[in-house]
Amino acid sequence: EGTGLGLPLTIKLVEAHGGTFSIESKKNAGTKVTIKLPKDRVLS
């Protein structure tokens, strides 16, 4: 239970860093969440 803000915030953060976010669900198999961030970003 929660406010439902986690997913929209995560998507906005990933996009703000130039990345992509995707969700794929398959019945009786589960859900796959993929976050891809660019390698050329410098983190410090």
C-alpha cells in the first residue's frame, strides 16, 4: 500500500538522466523492469 508516486518519480528521474524505463509483464511469468542509463554520463 502506498500513494502510487514511486513509479512516476522513478520514470522522471531516469528520463532526467537521459535514460529509458520499461516494464514488461507476462501472465504467469512475472514482471520485468528495465532501466537503461547512458554510459557517457560522469557521476561524481
